[in-house]
Amino acid sequence: MTRTRKWLLGAGIALGALGLLAIVLVRLVPSDEELRRRAAAELEAALGVPVSVGALHWQLLPSLRVTIENVVTTQSQPIEVKKLTAYPNMAALWQRRLKLDRADLEGAVLPQLSLRQLGDKTPSETTQKTQEPPAPGQAQKSGKLTVDDLPLAHVAFRDVTWISRTNVRIGFDGEADFDAGWRPRTAQIRRPDVTPPADLALTRLGQEDRWEARINLGGGTANGELQLQSGDRGGLRLSGKFQPQGIEVDSALQAINQPSVVAGKASGETTLSASGVTAGELARSLHTTTSFTMGRSTLLRFDLDKAIRSLGKEHAGKTPLDAITGQLDTQNTSQGMVVSLSRLKTSSGALSASGKAHIANRKIDAEFSVDLVDGVIGVPLMLSGPLDKVQVSVPASALAGAAAGTAVLPGIGTAIGARIGAAIGRILGAEPAGGPRRLAPVEK
């Protein structure tokens, strides 16, 4: 047999093998329509809510990829995925292992309340609750395929919108590279089209479950470190420490589409903690504590002097503040985030104030003591009601007492001298008719 005939014979055998492989693939691999129906059924079973899938298709060349489009849950606020493209690892598939080299998410809407309505025990969560996360080199079984110890190497997402339980919409982009056991090696999350920049970057420290965190927000920074530890009964504990520096509060809150009541730069120290079995449980239990200080600031949409003069009937305006200190606590709960402000102290010219506030379900309940003679006189100031329609009140007894030379501290009646009482009356514009009354000196 000549060399040419041998070459032709070899080429014919190769072409025949490719043709046979193509026939086998056509017969063994389901059609796009069948895959779409299967995907919808699997998602519905896993999530516990009806799911529609607009399209699903795969292609072998130039690289194996599977694309799923227009995934929508049937809920009052549907979860939507516009387009998700996954790139399976061919070598792993030949070994019956499920491993994705990359996944690209382009467009999604994630309502917080709808996410909470999903099934409490998805297949992945059930596995995590009964087993420890797989160690490097191990794999989990999932049906006919085994899940690789590194199921996803890289993910990128853009045009993702988070809708809070109070209907606040926040868009973000980002990407992440993973190590085994779903540990991020690097991760970035950023708010697009926000000035000054608002973003978070994580970098894993070696092979430990510790990450350096760098945050840009409100023209300042909040850098620190996060640590993940195994807790009791197979759970996880997340902890962290950050150092907020020079963060403009008003700008920072605007970056997450939240209104601010104060403008000024804040610095301090923040600790973070959470516990749970799954990532969702960690997020739902997240608690932060921040001790902060602010220099010259402005209390927005609230005139402290006007509120006291009018007994809370009028308070529109602004209040320049010399300084603010306090502690801010946030706690995620099943009913949303609860914000507590304590040990608050501030001053504005001749006035100073201290107090505390509690915010939940977009409602505030706050108590302040406004001092005209620091440390001696406390005029109670109460704030309550929805954040967009706060009710302010100053007890009439406090104003009358101030004009008469008596200030009412919490639970204590305190008499003060005539000169101080008259001065307070003049400041509040509530001096008794006929001029100030002469009172006997305070008995010691």
C-alpha cells in the first residue's frame, strides 16, 4: 500500500469516527428545548416556587458553553436572571466531574423578600447541613456527576439589581475567583456610576480563611480584615474589624440610595460578627458595631433651636454642629435591619445634646436631652414615627419649668437660680409676662 493510500485510509477512518461521534452526541445529548424544560423543572424543585426559563442552549465550538436566558420566578416580586453563560471544563466532564471554568451573569433582579420566600432546604443547603464542606482534593456526588472540589473557578456579574425589603433598588457589578470549598481568592463588588467611588475588594491571605478587605466609600476608606471560622455543630462564624477614615456620611448613604440626616466626615472603629450554616444565614445574622467621631457637621432637615422654641411643632431647616460622637449598631433580623444609636453627644453653639435612637421598619423612636447649660439642664426632645414624616415633641412642662427657673431632667425635678432661669426663658422666647420673676436662691 502506497503512502498516499495509507494517508487517505487514515483520514477516512478519522472522518468516520468524527461522524460516528456526532451521531452519538445528537442521540445522547438532549435538544435545547428538552434541556430548557429540564432546567425549569429542576429549578422549580430546588427553589420551591414556579420557574419559567425562556431559553437554554449549548455549543461545543469554539469552546463548550451553556447559556440560559430569561429565568423568572412566579412571585409578587419575581427574581429575574436575564442571561447566564457557563463554561464547563471538558476534561472534568470526561471524568464525570462537574466543574465550571467560568460563569458570566449579565443582568439580574434580586428582591430581598422574594429570596426569603424560596425553599428553606435547597439541595445544596441540605448537603451543607449534613456534611462539612469538602476538603481540597475531595468531591461531592450530585446525581450521575460528582461536583468538583472547585466547582466554579471564576464568576463575573454586571447589571445586577438588589431590591431591599423597603423597595430600595441598588445596582452593582463585580467578579470573584474561587479556591476549593467556595473560598474566594479575590473578589470585587462595586457600585457603577457612583461618585466618589464605592467599592469593596477582598484578597485571601494565603490558604487561611482570612481576607484583607479594602473599602472605598464616601470619599474615605474603611480597610480591615475578615475571618471565617468553624463554629459549633458544623456552623460558621464570621468576624471582622475595620477602620473607617474620613467617610462623608451623606455621600456614603447616597451611594446605597439611602437618605442621610447628617453631613460631615466620620472616622472610628467597626467590628463585625455573624454565624450560621449557610451564606444566607451568615448574612441574616450580620451584626456591626461602630464607635465614631465627627468634627464640624450639619444636621440636615432639622433645626434644633426651632424645634425647642416651637415645642416640636416646627423643625424644618438645618443645624450646624461642632462635633458628634456615639456608637452605631446594625443588626440584620428576619424583619429587616435594625439600627441603634447610643451614647450620642453633640454640640451646636450654646446648645449641646445627648441621647439615643432606634430605627426599624423605617420608623424611628428617639430620646434626646438638649442642654442649655451643659450638664445642668436637660430639655427632653422626643422623635417618633416614619422616617419620611418624623414627629417631634417637647413637653410643655419642660419649657414652662425652664422659664420659671426649673428644668425637668429624666425623673428628677431640679431647681435652679433665678438668673439662670431667666436666661433660659430669654433664649427660649418664653419669658413670663411682666418680666422675669425673682426666685429664692436654690437651697443647698
